[in-house]
Amino acid sequence: MAESVRELVEYLAKVLVDHPEEVRVTEVEGENTSVLELRVAKDDMGKIIGKQGRTAIAIRTILNNAAAKVRRRCVLEIIE
Amino acid sequence: MRFVEVEGKSKRDAIEKAARELGVPVEEIGIEILSDSGRGFFGFVGGKKVKVRAWSKRESREKLLDEVMETEEPPRIEQEAEVSPDPAPSASAARQASDEPGEATEKAEQAREVLQGLVGWLSEQATVEIKEETSERILLEIHGDKTGLLIGKRGQTLDALQFLANKMVNRSRDSAKRIEVDMEQYRKRREQSLRSMAVRLGQKVKKKRKPITIEAMNAHDRRIVHLTLKNDRALETKSVGKGEMRKLVIHPVGGGRSKRHEGSGAAT
């Protein structure tokens, strides 16, 4: 896998929000688990989380699959 | 072939445990029930301890699917996990597949590229094709390896891909077109297994004259069950609860005890 999971989250977030320039993703690497912290503009929070959290759930599903490919676990934190 | 034997609270529980042990998605295992209390039904609805023997049927299923595509003769699998779809494309599916692809619009091409971009993170080999386009929907199909991973447990990954593709492409309401994502006819197969489950549960409700609740289904799955049992006058289906907790209940209708329509009705 050429691209990292961090880039995946960044790509997804940038397409989904109104202010892509404010998207920031930082990766905190642990032994087996990475915590990805996604920061977006305040008015974009809703876009990332979605109705009933559906968008966030979908992002996490894809992320977990991509992470499983490189035998890691990923946790996505969405931060305002 | 590697076998595992596991015991669970319900059939589904046992299947899920087996899948975890084998390290393959639930859709990809074959099961044989070793002992069953006889009361559980699909694990959706109660039951006692169930013991199953399970094996991965990843390779065999892919072979089977190839045969289906070539011969269009629906083969039967002796024992399948409840969630594992029936690999028998209906006549309408075959017709759909042979439909002319038509001119792909810019929108469809954009959708294809977005989905290809997403899928690329999960599999290097998978490619996305525009299968069909009508005025209100675009049907995209994923081809390639990692079928189990890309479909996911009960279609979870496929649904997530579909959901995100819709979000990403249909940003403005006016030009929105529903995007549907499929892989190896999963949608069709899932629909068929849901329909047969609905019919079977419906018969059970009529026999026992007691409502049955089905949990853990998304809106699309519930819709299929509702539509399947819609024409059965002896049954009524309702969805209760909110959000993730929403459940579907099948009720028996009418008190006339002499009027039992066992095994009848239930639209196909």
C-alpha cells in the first residue's frame, strides 16, 4: 500500500467538507494502533459526522479495512 | 480444508464466532449444524445453544460464481450460513446485465473515479465499471480480488463505499443522482436471502400466531422484508424504534383461528 491511512482520511475529509483548506489530520502511532486525529472547520463538523453519525461510521469502516491491510488498527477521532 | 467447531448462543452467534476463528468474513463460510435446540430461527430470534462446524468457502464460492455466470443455472448449496447469499441470479438480473451500457455521462464518470479512488485504498487490483445509468441512478460495479473484504460483513463495506460515494459526488442537490455500488451481484443475492428469510419467518408467525421481531437490519434490508410480506393478508409488518435500534416486527393478522394460511401467500 503506497498511501498511508492518514492520507485516506485526509482525502475523504477534503472531498466531504466545504473548507478543505482547514482539514488537518495527525497520526499518533502506537505499537499496533494508530490514532488519527481529524480536525475540520467548525461548520464542517456536521458534514464529517453526518446524520446519526452515518458519515463518520462509513469513514471508520473504510479506514478499518484499509488499516487491516497493513495489519494495524486505527481509531479515528474527530476534533473540532 | 480447515474446519472449526464452535458453540454459540444462537446460530448467528456461532457463525460469527466461527468466522472470527477462521479469519474470514461471515459471508465466506460454510456451516453445518451439529446440534441445535430447534427453537432458534436464524439467530435473529432467540434460541438456545447451537453447535456448528464451519469452513471457509472463499475459493469454492468464487468458482461457483463463475459457473453461475457462464451457465446461468442456479446451483444449490447444501448448507449456507444465514447471511450468505444465494448465488442464483434471477432472470431479471441476467437481463439487466445484458442491457446496453448506454452513454456514460460526466456525472457517472465522476462517480466511477471517486469510487475507484476509494477502492484503491483497499485493493490494488480492483477496478470500477459503470454498469448502468438511468435518469435517477448510476450503478457501479467493482471487479477484482478481495471480494470478501470489499463487501464486508453483511455488506457493511459495500454500503460504506456506496454511502461515501453518494456524499462525495452528490454535493449539490439539483444534479443529484443515486449511486449504487455492487460487487459480484451481492445486492441481488442478499435480497434473495432476505426474501426467503422473510417468507420463512412469516410462515412461522402464522403457525405460532405470535409476532416475531427481527433486529440488526438497515433501512434497505427492512424495506425488502416489508415488500416481501406486503401481499400476505395474514401478516402485518411494522418497524419500531429509532435509529440504530429500529427493528422490524412481523405480526399475525386476524383472530380467526380456523383461518390459518400456512405456507400460502407471501409474495415471492
